[in-house]
Amino acid sequence: MIMKSRIMYIELKSCEGGHDDHGPARIGRVTFSKSGRTIYYGSMQLQRARLFCGNYQNVETGDEYWISGPKKDGRDRYPWAQRSPVEIDEDVREEYWTTIRNEPNRRNERFT
């Protein structure tokens, strides 16, 4: 079965003692279940949920994630967290910089 895939912004919101707007974040390719309520990223299965600070939850660990389409201007994090690096997965790096950000000269950069 072929599942729809898309480049997305993925940020861990859970941390010890609550949530964190500076959690690890990355740009990567996810696949969607047929219903769209479950996202698969690497070995993680993330289900859509209404949570304290995330919109998806890791089925196995319960960790909260914020997942959204990447912004064309690269400002995916909250304004107060913009300085925290966002890593771009190698397999989507060129497509991200050329198609989404329209900055092909940056296609080898690992961070937004």
C-alpha cells in the first residue's frame, strides 16, 4: 500500500517536568495513514491528539510533538525559541531548500 508522504516540521514538546519550546526539532519526511490521524516518522508512530502543547503523541512513549508543514520563511519555532537549531534530514535537504524555502544555494546546509 502506498502512503502519502510530505516534508514536515517535527518538534518534541515533552520534557522532564512539563513541556519545552526549545526541544529538539527537525525537518523530515513523514508518511500518513489512510485516515491521516497517524503519522509515521522513522520508527515512531504518532497519533493526532489534543494535548497540552503538542498536536501528536508518540504511541509508544506518550511524548508530545508539534508537527506542521514547514514555513517558507523558516520560522517554524515560536518567536522566543527561534535561535534553537532545527536540523534538516539529509534525505530531504535539497528538496527543502529548493522547493520550500526557494534558496537553492543553501541546499547543503544542515540547519535552518
